Amino acid sequence: DTGVSQNPRHKITKRGQNVTFRCDPISEHNRLYWYRQTLGQGPEFLTYFQNEAQLEKSRLLSDRFSAERPKGSFSTLEIQRTEQGDSAMYLCASSLAGKTGELFFGEGSRLTVL
Amino acid sequence: AQRVTQPEKLLSVFKGAPVELKCNYSYSGSPELFWYVQYSRQRLQLLLRHISRESIKGFTADLNKGETSFHLKKPFAQEEDSAMYYCAFHGGATNKLIFGTGTLLAVQP
């Protein structure tokens, strides 16, 4: 197991297009988190899953954002009708339940919306 | 609202000098505090947790509930300590980790 992996690592898209990011967590981790990070800011929480259940969503997650973890393993984050303000690094992290705070992060997927 | 504040965006010190990266939080209950580090071209990783009261790479951090602080300290900085440091907080019924805006530590030779 090489840790949390995310792809694509970089995505450039035009405004209005849809994009999807994938995250593969550490295999024995039942929690999976999505964060967004913009320049000069720390990671901002978007949502998290415990197994396949999405248990918490940030108000940052507008209707254009949707995340899934269908089998409790990998997760996808889709952004519909992208806007320039969506340009950011999207980080995925995983952890064991009961070890909130001990997150293992992926390298991130950088989105640029033109 | 639960919040973590890191007042310094950049801290520049010389090798061998003491380091203190400041972190304050807003929460009335019993928090869990963490420090995460991101070295150049590497992923964000956990450095230490207040619960374990450990020293990692010479760094320590003590939770001061009276001052609502969790400052990260190291007595003698090394060049390899240069990195982005994020203080993170967890408290209450939520299972999310809230991060500060980060402090870039630059250790000069």
C-alpha cells in the first residue's frame, strides 16, 4: 500500500465544464475526507465519509459539488459547471474511525478553471 | 464558532536558533490539537498530537487551555525543518479537522 492516491494530479478545464477527481484511500481506513486548499490558506473541510455513508458536508459544498464513496473504498468528487473560483488544490485524506485528527493525505488534485 | 488562528504567515530564523510557531484556538470545550507539516514537494503529514505529549524531530507542543494556545516549539532549528506548518483542531460532535492558515518556517544557514 503506497498511501492515499489521487488522480488526476492536475486538471485544466474551461469554465462550465464538469470535472471528476478520484481518491483511493489506505485500504484499511474506513473514513475518507475531502478538503480544498487555495493559495495562502489552510485546507478547508468539504465532506467526509465513514464507509459508504456521507456523514458531514460543509456549507462550502455547493449544489454543483457532489461526492460519492459507493462501496466504501475509493471516492469521487465531481464539480459540475465549473467556475473560476473553483480553481484550487483538492485534497483527499483517510483515517481510521476513532482516530479523528490522524489523517493521511494524498498529494492532491490541482484544478485550474480558465 | 470553532476556529484556529496562526498569526504568522512567515517565520524566518537562523540555524540553531529557537523556534516557536504560534497557534490559538476558539472553543469552549476540550479540544484535540494537532500539528501537521508539509515539506517542499511532499504531502501534508501529521507531525504531532497534543494527547501523546511526544517530541517529534525535536518539536514539542503543549496545550494551554487558559490561553487557548498550542504553540509548536523547538530549541534549535535545523535547515531541514524548513516547511509549511499547520495547526489543526478537532472538538465537539463533529469528526472534521479544522486547519489554520499555516506558517512557513524558513531556517537560514
